[in-house]
Amino acid sequence: MKVTIALIAVLAVACPVKSGSRHYDPKEEDPLRIRYLPALDANGNIYYEDLQQEVAVSRASTSDVKIYLYTPNNLDTPSVLASDGSVSLSSTNFDASLPIFFVTHGWNNNYESDINVNVKAAIQAVTNANIFVVDWSSITNGLYTVSYSNVQSVGQIVGDYIYSIMTNSSQFHLVGHSLGGHVSGSLDPAGPLFTLGNTENRVDPSDASFVQVIHTNGGLLGFGSAIGHADYYPNGGSSQPGCGLDLIGTCAHSRAYYYYSESIISSGFTSYNCDSLSNYNNGRCNDNTRSLMGQLYVDTSANGDYYLNTNSESPYSQG
């Protein structure tokens, strides 16, 4: 996540090993561990993008990033803001006394995609808030390699915008999915091309006062290793129940924001500090620290890796 400000921000893999007490996948030292990235075209057919191909990449500008503001007075019809700050918040229903959430989508998405719709609806169901939805679809609706190359610059644009309106950093909460999970927040942050060694373009604990990561498709579309203050691994963090064969991982990848949205409006997802799903399932972590995954206001006392199981369909929480 490259919105580098002191805010609260909100990935298992095939054969991980442990680095100290945290989840570690050595394959994630290699940016080309996945060379051919599977995806769906407009007709629902699988195609593969060669991540080693050279592409012309231009740095994102403020014209590539739009921001949509929802408030209690305009729940469903957003005010459209320019990311360069040229549209004043005084012309909107923005209420500086309310909590502020920024939600950022990933590859092949836009401001109307499921991540934004679900998270926005969950927040609105439980509290009055200013919800800023970041749309960088002019970049993400193209090659993954181009989108990846613009994570830093988009993060900088969003960060600059946040600084321009910030009066109290404790009011700000950042949520992002996939590629957006490296721009702001971290719901199954994207895996392909990102590495453990390069923290300049991915989420890491130095990005915010507290970074919570929810891993649901580690090893394919998501990043598997622990890269936050607290990392949550529902069902082990790689595949998810109810997703079937899920050849290209999109079902499991999206579960991160479905779990997160449900955590806001439910009694929560109880998880246990643990070093593996098998130890969790065998009861070896029952006496360890518990934490609620997700939540409107994340558990900032959590530290380390947490495991839990979910149901295969909504409601996903097992309590």
C-alpha cells in the first residue's frame, strides 16, 4: 500500500514455510513465479497475459483517478470529485465530523464493481460516514502489467488527496482489494509480480499505524506471505469453500471483500493466533489470543497470523 500516512488500513499458498513465527512463501521472492496470468475476457473466456512482456508504461496522472463521494445525504448517488482537489468538498454533502473511508478497487474493476458496492453498503448499514470510492479504471481496464506499474503513482495521488482534506488522521480508514490492496488497505492484495523484497510498491507495516491483511487466494491472484501487522488466513488463505474448482482463482480472490463486508454487519469472524490451519483445526491454538477479523474498526491489538474457518455460502461467519 503506497498511501504512506499514519492511518489504520484494512493473503495460504501451496507449500509455505515459516519465517520466524510469520507465514512465508519463498516463491514470493520471485516476481515471475507466475508468468502467465489467467483472466476472463468480456465473453467469459479464459485467456492468459504474459507478465514478462515489455509494455510501454506511462505514469498515472490525476486525470486517471476519479473519486466518488457518498454521504448520509447521498447514499447512492455520488458526488464526483477530481483527484487533484479542484472540486471543493464544500460543494458536496461531506461532513467533517463523520468517519472517513476510502475504498479502492483492483484490476478490471471500476467504482461500480462488487468490492465497492458491498463495502459501501455494509458501512452505510451500521454508521453514518463519508465514503470515498477511488476509481482508477482508466488504467486497470487494460493489461495487468500496466496496472501493476501504476500502483505507486496511483497510491501517491490518493495519498496527496487524503493529505489535502485531512484534519484528524484517526478519522481515516483505508480499504482496498487486489491491486487496490497495495494502493490502500489490504483485502487479498494482488500477488503476481509483487515480491517480498520490494516494499516500495506493495503493502507493508510501515504504510500505516496499523495494517490488517485478509488473505483468501494466496499463491495465485493474491499474495500469500504475512505482510501486515496482523494477517488473517480464513480456510488457510488459498482456496475458499463454496468456490468449486475455481481454476483462475477469481472466486476465492473476491471472498476477501465478501468476508470483510459481512464482518461489519455481523457479530464477526472469530480467529485464533496460530501458525497453520492444521494446528488450528486440531485445536492446538485454542488457548491462544483471539481476534475478530475485519470489522468496521479493526482490532489494532492483534499481532501476528490468525486462522479461522468459514461457511461455504453467506452468512460466511461461523461466529
